[in-house]
Amino acid sequence: MATSSVSKGCFVFKPDFKKRKISVPIEDYFKNEKLESEDSKLRFETYHLLWQRMKSETEQLQEELNKNLFDSLIDFLQKSHSDFQKNSGNWGCQMKLREIPTAALILGVNVTDHDLIFRSLTETLQNNVTPYIVSLQAKDCPDVKHFLQKLTSQLMDCCVDGKSKEVKSVKTPKKTNYSMDSLSSWYMTVAQATGPKMTIKKRTTSSQWQFPPVVIILKNMESFSTKVLQDFIIISSQHRHEFPLILIFGIATSPVIIHRLLPHAVSSLLCIELFQSLSCKEHLAVILDQLLLTAQFPFKISKKALQVLTNIFLYHDFSIQNFIKGLKLSLLEHFYLQPLSVLCCDLPEAKKRIKFLSVNQCENIRRLPSFRRYVEKQASGKQVALLTNDTVLKEETQLLLEDLHVYHMNYFLVLRCLHNFTSCLPKYPLGRQIRELYCTCLENNVWDSEEYASALQLLRMLAKDELMSILQKCFEVLHSSTTKQLGSTTQKVKDFLTQFQNLDDSKEEEDACGSQSKGLQKTDLYHLQKSLLEMKELRRTTKKQTKFEMLRENVVNFMDNLVRSYLLPPESQPLHEVVYFSAAHTLREHLNAAPRIALHTALNNPYYYLKNEALKSEEGCIPNIAPDICIAYKLHLECSRLINLVDWSEAFATVVTAAEKDANSTISEEMNEIIHARFIRAVSELELLGFIKPTKQKTDHVARLTWGGC
């Protein structure tokens, strides 16, 4: 495209997006160069479908967990606004309407999850209470003027229905005039114009409101300026009779912060009610229970990978959203790194895919460590068939995947039963949460641990009521499943419950004390003490168990046999690598990054990130074509705590001009100035990264801040 012109000018040509646009399929990014697999597209599609199912499950769980909280808030808002509705015709009752209804919403320290909760809350309130919902943040409201400006602009965007757009433009406050008077007059105009058209969408029991409330959500109440909050509350309370305002404070710490920020004269203008959201740990337990501790989804996580995710949650952010993102990353990495993850799907679909496995995929199955151990246990004839015949291998793979599916169904049922037994024990030897017990069972045989032995000892000391309560919970868990193998187990638990119910406590006490009373016939004190000592020694050696103690021992032994039969670690199962993600180091690199190591690697070995063959060099050598900051960094590693800038600059110039000096013995003055400018920029970048700092000890020196010195 050429342009001829006599005079100088600037010509703008719009780019042709149709020609330059290159559409690359998403599955092409899913190809792993290290894996010789032709199923990258199928693996990506499987990953996408599986994650969509897990994502929809988490969203549904979060809605159910927040439902009680949102219902309580809606009831509070409707009840608070009813006073304004009743007195809407008599606005002279200003003293009664002066208090502003305020909901103090305690959300916890998981600040990263608050935005999602507020979005759901806003949508729920718009559908059930009022269309006038305003969300404000402290950073947007440094003073009252900006507070009212943000409030007005967001309130203007709220629309009751499609016909009210014309009404919104009536008596709109000027941009320079932001006050509660103008806002109140605008609200009354809009409310009277729309009138009874405003109806509650979902709550049919609520009546139509001519003056729906205005709800203001302060997302991070702790961050707001004290003066801004005080002035706004005082001003709003004066207009409460004509502007039905309701406040929602989002609090991350404690409700005491309200009284710390607001004096009594201001807090007395608020009618505060507290609302507590679900605990972060309880939320995590529900997510784990529905996503990982179930056979509904084929994807599973090893102990180390799960510990990485839970440690980041417990020791860093308490964020459920970040935990779900880590779970998504685990799923993505599993399908990206494992070529056999194409079989990580529902069992019927996996059986169909096994029939169409390629020769390379069959070899991948034979290379699995778990499959090798399985083949070694087979007869010699079957070993040869599995290692040489692909048809036999595919048939055996179908059976092994089916066994793995049944193993998971039984595993999680018995795991829940064991948790019911151990979660009520003192000091919780196997953990208080089921995720702790799950991690213990994932790694090794749980029955070989000392904690398991101590748990059995404590179980043999439980009372009748406690055992019956635990057995009832186990019966409900087992009865809800459709596993055929555990059908007899369910009946056995039911039989235990029946036997406990049929026990006669009074008869048990007589049997236990009858033998003791026989030896207490002599009234002489000496013989009485002697008899008591003999009976005590006899009880130590040969104590006769009662029916309850025998039944309790049978229950403990029954549970022990279940654990040893069904809670085998996943590594003992053939083909467990297909569904289990175990690359914990990958998660740690992405989610729990170490910036110091990454910076040192990038500056000391730029080839690691840039992948330029010219940057490869022997250890201790500094290539002159490396980035300036890398050259300056490697030179500063050779210096002591204080670095002379002149010597550093000369060394930098020597490395940079190494190739030029071979060709031309002299370097021009202009080139020296350019090299000096490059050195100054590299030093400034190192100072910005925190490797060096200026020092007052010597004016022409800088001090090192990292990795000590010589």
C-alpha cells in the first residue's frame, strides 16, 4: 500500500483483520512435545467436559451454602422496610424512622471470596427485594463528595423495568450537585412514576411496594474512612423519612469494628443486626466431600498434591475460589502430562475408548509401574499374553478399570464409616476432619500406624449409646449406596443395632456384680480387706466379659476387618495412574512460587527462559550477548558486600565489548557512552529488584542486599 504526496504528512491505514487473523484451535496448545500421543484433542475435550461438570457442582454447592444466609438477609430487609411502607403516607414520624436498618455481614478473612459472595447477594436482592442495589468500595470513596457521586451514578443505572428508562432522565441531579436532597427528590419522582409496577419476582408472598428500599453494600467496611462513614450516616438519617435506605456492612474481622469506627452518637442512628456466613473450613469440607470423596467424578488427587492445596488454603488465604482454581490446575496438568488420561472418564465411555487404543497407548499401559506389578503376579502364560497381545491387554484393561471403579465406591463408603467411628474419640488420633483421615489412608496402610491402634483401644471403651449412634450413622451411609458388595455389610450393621437394642441393662449389671458379691460374706475387717485384694487381682487376670463388652468387641473387630479389606492405598491398585494426579511439585511451582529462586535462575541462566541457543555457556562464563541485567548480575555475584561502581562498570564494558575488540582494537567514544548508559540502566534495574542499594559509607559504592557476600 503506497501513498504519494508532495508535502509531508501522517497517513493511517486500518489493518485488515480478516487477513491477519489466524485461528488456532485450543487443543493445539494442549499438545505436549515430551509425549508421543495422538490423543491430545480427545484429552482436551475430556478435560473440558469433566471440569464443566465439577464447576457446575461447585456452583450449586455454593448456592446451597449461601442460601440460608441470603434468606435471613432478605427477611431482615423486608421486615425493616415494612415500617417505611406503613408510614409512607405519614412522614411526620421522623423520629421513629430515623434509625437506618443495617445488616453487619461477617464474611471471614477470605477476602478474595467476598466479591463472589457480593455478586450473588446483589443478584438475589434484585430478584427478591429491590432493584436499587449499590455496591461501594473504600478506594472509590475518599470523601463524602465522592461517596455521594458513586452512590448517585450507580443508583441512576438501576432500572425497575424497561418503561422506567424514560422516567430516569426526569430531574436527574446535575453532575456538580451531589446531595441527599437531590437524590431523595429524584427517588420520589421515579418511585411515584413507576408506582405499583415494581413487583417482587420470586417471592409471591410479598406485597407490591410503591417505594422499594435502596440497599447500599459497603464491601470492605474496615477500609472506609471514619469521617466519611460518620458524615454519610448522619446525613442519611435526616432523610430517612423520604429516602428508604438500608445498609449492608461487609466485615472481614469482627463486628466490634463498627463501634471502633463510629462513636456512640453515630452508631445509635443504626439498627444493627448481625449475620454470620459459613466458616471457610466448613466450606472446604463440603467442597472436598462432593468433588474428591466420591466416585461421581473419576479424577482423584494423591496425598502430596492434596496437601499442597490444603496447606495453601489453611496457611495463606483461606480462599475457596483459589482452592478450586488449584483443583482445576491439577486436572489440567493431569490431562496434559498423562497420555493415558484419555481413559479418565466415566466407566462406560472408558470401556468404549479402550477398544480403539493405538499401539503406542497399549505400550504406555504396559509401562505403568502398577500394571507391571500386576503382570508379575500373574501366571507365566498370562504374562506373555498381556505383554505381547494387544487384544488380551485391552480386555484386561477393561476389567481393571471396572475393578478400580468398584474399589473407589467401596473405599469412600468405608472411609466415611471409619470417620464416624474416630471423629468422636478424644484427642482425635486419626484427625478431626475427614480430609485428614483421607490423607492418612492415601499414603500407606492406615492399620499399620500407631494412631490407628490407639483409636481401636479407645473404641473398645465407648458406651452403649455412643456405639449405637455411630452404628446408626454408618447404616445411613451404607444404605444410601448402591454397591452390591457392601450389601451384607449393611445388613451386619443393622443386626448389630438390633442386638444393642435387645440388651437388658439391669441384667448386665447383675451378671457383672453377682460374682463379686459372693466373696463378701465375712464381716471381719481383716478378711474383708483380704477378699477385696483377691477379687481385684482376680479381675486383673481373668475378667469375665459381659454381653455388652463382647458385642462391643465384635463391632470393633468388624470395623477393623472392613478397614483392612477396603481401605487399601490407591497405589496398590492397577492403573491408578490413569485417574490419580501425583505431580505435587508442579502445583507447588505454580501456586506456591519462590520468586527468589526464579529471579536467580533467570538472571544467572537466561537460556532457561529465553531458549536462545546463543545464550548457552559453560559454568562460570558470561556470554556477551546476554541481556545487560544478566551480565551485571553475574558480575556483582563476584563482588563483596560493597561494590565499587567504577570497577563494576569496567568489568561490564570488558564483557560487552569482548567480540568487538577482537574485530577492532579501538572502541569509539560514542560506543563507550552507549555502554555506560546500558550499565546505568542495568544497575537501576537491579536496584529496583532489591539486589543492591546506595550506601553512605562510600559515595562511589553500592551495597549488596542478597546472598550475603565474600
